[in-house]
Amino acid sequence: MRNFSVRYHDGRLSVAHDAMLTLMPDHWLIHYVDPSEELLSVRWEIAPIVTDESFTGLFIFRYGDFPQQTIECRETELPVALKERYPEKVFFRKKVTGIFRQSNATIIGLAVLLIALLAAAYWFLLPVAAEAVAATIPRSVEAKLGDAMYGSMITGYEVDEEMTTRANAFVKAIDFKTAYPIRITVVKEDDVNAFALPGGNIIVFDKIVTSMKTKEEFAALLAHEVAHVHYRHSLRNIFRNLGGLLFISLLLNDINGIVTVLADNSNMLANLTYSRALETEADQKAMAVLQSDGISLKGFVDLFNLLKGAHGDAGSLKLLSTHPLTEERLDLAKAKAREQVGIKDQSELQRRWEEIVIAGKK
Amino acid sequence: MEPHYNESRQLTFHGEGAKLFGIYIVNILLTLVTLGLYYPWAKAAMLKYLYEESELEGSRFTFHGTGKEMFIGFIKAIGIFLGIYCILLLAILSKNVTIMSLGLLVFYGALLVLIPIAIHGALRYRTSRSSWRGIHFGYRGDRKEFVNMFIVGSLISIFTLGIYSFWFIIELRKYIFKNLRFGSLTFSYEGDGKAFFWLNVKGYFLSLITLGIYSFWYFKDLFAYYVDNIRMYQGEQQLVFRSTATAGGYFRLIAGNLLIILLTLGLGTPWAIVRAIRFVFSNMIIDGPLDVNAISQTEEDYTDATGEDLADMIDIGLV
Ligand SMILES: [Zn+2]
């Protein structure tokens, strides 16, 4: 018979008795010498014994009604002895949480797994989730968000009223096949850039307009930006980026960060780089629109060439940093332009374009 | 003259960052996988470990709350919070100024009532589930009395622009310690609102003037004011708690923990927790005669864990 040294607490007084535990066939016998040197023994029936979940090398068992008696044991052989002696009762349940009692290698492995999971969630899961959220946002909220961003951004620019009016007239002559109300604002800025805000506002820098030779180039640029609005690319981009911030803020337990970023960074958020997939999608939609309106697709080829050329000498070209231009985009535009049939007369559009050009020279 | 004690005791903490890290990592993984539902079990595991590594007079403390008990409380707490947030949201969506201000009033009113209920519940549950040598801790405060006291104190604090809050905090501590039990041992808190107020005024302005350098002395003073005013009674015998924390010690703790957490992106939190507990235990001395074998069981059984989780949601930390 095997004895184990334990500490026994009777549940009534805070005396820690150094006791002996003997595993009898149908009960536990706990015997100890009490302070008055009297030998005492306590009997625990097997069935009501409760094992405390323990996270150290200490085994704790409880017995009886409140106030419960307890014994604590540090002997590592105890679990095996209990299993042999009382095969019908489970003293130590195997639990998932038991993992951390494993080796250091397991723990380090788990830590690496956790980091990998977090990284995977950040890079793959989060963008998808954020875009899914963006897709569920009602159009009215999207418009509000876009207006708020527009309001905070436009104060940083000088609006060219004349060109803005003319450009909006130009827009009216093209059917962009979208339910979003498209509003153009031309601003005086010495840079080649244009960007679309959620909800239909498009800001165009005057330098890009004055660099253009034909109405088709401008139509191509607008059709491309409108496609970004139509497919909510800008909103999705913002959510994708804010999603990461939200995630990090949650990790670091800092919610204020998100609010501050939203307020301060509408400029940055509107200038987020579109992915190649989004660019291609926008190009395809834009070409389909111009095609069905009977406008020459050569505008795309000229626009891309203009951007390529300007990139060579100007250096600072924001449009290319947000809408990455690739050889594939140029090739696609060339191929589509070559195949195109059914170009219609565009004298009305030409008239409106010339008005823009005149306004741009003022 | 300072009373002289021949007997001094200290709590010792044997926990290790690496072991706690093991529990922490499993907790995070399971909480993520279960979309947060594992949280009560995670918390129970942490508490069990921390208690088991805390020792007094050769015996370890035990926390015998279970994830299951806390889960029920967790669900109730989530329900209550969803309820009051829904009211707030509906009020805001109504776009009617009267309804909106009414909704805000209900929201803050509910919070004002929920905070003391949460503190009370958490104290009741946590103490009833903590024991040492089989003797349970306990909290005998009355919920209604505590809620009344809390609401009145909060309102006076608001109307005095926060000045009364120092007296209020001391009142709360006095009430809580008066009702705290460790078997037959009782407690009291001897702090004084005025002294606490001036301590804070001095600490705040000196920290401002010294560009924050004094704040470590300020924190040290706050810790000392908390600890030094705790009394424990065994029958007629009085025991006094004493802080030995220094500003330098505080600086090492705070700076070290900040570095650990930042450099590991939060994964080092278990080491920071262990350092913090070590700091508190090693800087708290209990002076006076105590018969550690004569503490008798006095408290009754208690199982409602709602307060524990409510307190978590309002972010109230309990030791
Ligand atoms: Zn683009």
C-alpha cells in the first residue's frame, strides 16, 4: 500500500496539518497528529471527491459540503497511483488547457502559431471582411461619408469655378451608366492627379486637363474615375486600410486612434493606391461605357501615353502612384481601340471640351 | 512614537512569466477560435494560476471559481450591456432631440447604477471563491446600501467638479474594507479624505512642474496611502499593513513593463503581470501578531458571478 504525504485542512480552522494519505480500496484515509498530540483520522468516500483544476505542480482535492475539507499534495506519482487504484473514477480529466503543462517547445510552437494566425488574419482575412462590410454600407451613408471627406479636403485647394462648371457640363454629355450622382471639381494644382471619393465626387487637378490634347482623353480619365466610384473601390480601399487600424487598435486597446485618423486623414484616405485588380476592373468598365456611348477608345491610349511621358520629365506624378500604370493596361487599351467599331459623331462633346480648354487658358 | 512589532509577514509570489505565458497563449488562441466565448474560462485559468503561486506562511492561496460559473455571469453581463447600448442607439437613430437627450440620460443613469452593482457583485464572487488553508474570504457589504452610497458620492463629485471625489474614494475603501472578511479576520481602512486630497494636489502639481519626473514619487505615495491605511484584526489584536515601495522601484516597474509590452507587441504581457505582482507583494509588509492557525471559517457559500463579468466590461480592475 502506498502512502502520500499531504497537507490537510479541515475547513473550519486555518491549521495546516501535515498528514498521510492512504489509498484504501473503497475510500481515502487521511491521518495526522493534531496539536494536542492526538492521532486523528478522516475518511473520504471516493465518489464525492472533487479534483481542483490546478496550474502548478500542486494537486488539490475537496470533499464534503461547505465548508469543504481540502488536501494538497505535491507528490508527482499521485496521478498514476490514483489511476491504478481506482480505474473506474477519473481524477484528472484531460483538457485542452493541459497543453501548457507540456514542454517549452510546445508553448513556443503555439506562440508562433498565434503570431502566424494573427498575421494571416491581418493580411488575408481582414481585407476580405472589411470589403464585405463596405459592401453592406447603404448608399446614403456612403454619400454622407464622401461629402464629409470632400468638405474637409476641398478647403485645402483653390477651386477653378469656370473649369468646374464646364467640366460638369462635359460630364452631362456622357452616359456613365451608374446610379451615383457624378460631380466634378477642378482645382488649381501643379500636379497631374485626379481622384474619386465615395458617393460620386471626383476631384481633378487642372494641370492634367491642360496637358490633354483631346476630349477622348478626358472622357477616358473620367470614365475610369467614375468606374472607381461605381464599384465602390475608394470606399473599399478606405475600409481595407481602416480595417488594419481597427485591428491594431483592438490589439493595443486604443479606440481613440481610429476616430482621430478618420478626422485627420481624409486627404490620405482619398489618395490610397488601388490594386492592379481594381485598376483593371475600372478600365474594363470605363471602356465598356465609352464603347456603348460611341466614343473613341483611342482616348485611353493617349491618356496612358500622356501619363507615361509626363512621368519621364515631371517626376512627381501622383496619379500614377494611386492608379498604377502597367504595360498590360496600355496593351489592353491599344487592343480594344483597334477592335472598336461604331464610333459616333461627338460634335456636342467636342464643343463642351473646347469650352473647358478655353477656361483652362484663362 | 511608532509602535514596535516583532512579527512581520509578507506574501510571496512564485509565479514565472514563462509559465503564465503558456496559459496566456492557450487562452488567446481558444478565445479567438471561439469568438470570445472562451473568455470566462481563460480568466478562471489565469486567476487560478496567479492564486496558486501566491504564498503566505508556507501555504498557497486557491481560487476555486470555474469558467462555467463565470460564463453564466458573462452572458448576463453581455445581455445587460447590449440592452443599454440598444436604448442609446435607438435614441440616437430617432433623430429627435428630446428622445436623444432622454436616451443619453437613461444610458448614463444605467451606467451609474451598474458600476456599483458590478463592483459589489465582483467583490462578493471573487472573495467567496478565494481561500487559504481551506478558509474562505468573504464580502458582507449590502448591495442597496453600496449602490446608494455610490450614486450619492458620484453626483456630489460631479457637482463639486471632482473635488469631492477624493473623499468619495476614501469612503468607498472604508466601506469595502469594513465588510471584507478572511474567515474570522476583519479589516478596516483608516484613510482620510482631506489628507488624500492634499496628497493628490501636491503630487499633481509637482508632477506638472517637474515635467512628469515627480510622478514616480506621486505613484509611490498613492500606493503607500492605500497600503499603510489597511488594518487587519484578529480578535483584539490589530495588524498594520506597511508599504516599502520607493519611487525608484516604481520607475523600474513602469519603465520595464512598458518596454516589455511594446517590444513584444503585447505578447510579453505575462512577464509584465508577474513583475507587477512581485512588486506589490515584495513592497507590502504586514506587521503585528497573528495566530495563523486560529483563523476560523465564518463565511457562507456564494455562486453568482455576474458582477465579476460586469466589472470586466466596465473595465474595473480588482486586486
Ligand atoms: Zn484607377
